[in-house]
Amino acid sequence: MRRIVSALFLVVGLGLLASAFLGAPEGRSATEERILRLNVNSTDINYLDPALNYDFYGWRVESATCAFLLNYPDKAGRASARLAPDVATGFPKVSGNGKTYTYTLRSGFRFSDGSPVTAASFARSIERALSPKMQSPGASFLGDIVGADKVLSGKATGRPA
């Protein structure tokens, strides 16, 4: 039985390895846009919505499909634990009073519909996570934003002031 399982893993492994080295299908370039389909029926992923996602497996999918201002790089060892710029060109410039963080965004990032990723895109994401209607578990990470508590409690709307 052990040999059968080992042989099965070998065949599957070789198949995956071979598929990694195959070129793009005939008539398509290797850089042409493609569609990623994932079967998440038999996983513990509850949400694919970044505002609601709060589990390990969902974070893995989100990390592979979403762009962040800063992110942990997909590198081996200690390098994977060092925060690095993703959409941001670098780490934020912090104002003298420590209350304003200014990020500069790299150009060229687009949503799947082709529209550009902008500073307003990130602001909208924060506002959405703070919306009381969302009940986002990620809102707890936004508590240091001035006025976030008022937006989250429904006492204010829009951008925290």
C-alpha cells in the first residue's frame, strides 16, 4: 500500500512539474491575461471578500490575488518576514506629529476590469472595512486611524477625520 501511495505522489508530482515547464497553449503568448479558477467548496475559506476574510486559507488566496500597499514577499527564510512595498513605492512618509502617513503609489496597477488602482481605491477599502454594515473583522486593525471608532460605531460616515 505504501508503494502505491508513493507511486501516486510521484506521478502527480511529475505531472505538476511537467505542466510548469510547458509553454502557453497554441495561439497564446505566455504573458496573455488568463483566468484563475479555484474550487473552494471543500476548504475552510469563508469569504473571498478582503473586508470579511479573516482566516489562514482565505489570506493565502487574498495574498495571491490582491495588491497591498505593503506586503510580505514570497521569499524563502527571513526575507519572507520583512515587510516590503507592493503597490507603494516605499514605506510611508510620516508627518512630524505622527498622525499622517503618506504613501506614493507605483503606476501600472489595475483591477481586473482594467481600471487603475489609485489612492482613492485604498481609501474606499478602508472606509468599507469600517462600515458598520460590513461587520469586518479587519476593522480591528484600523483602530489607530483618527475617527475610525466613530465610523465603526455609526456615529460618523465617510472618511475618518
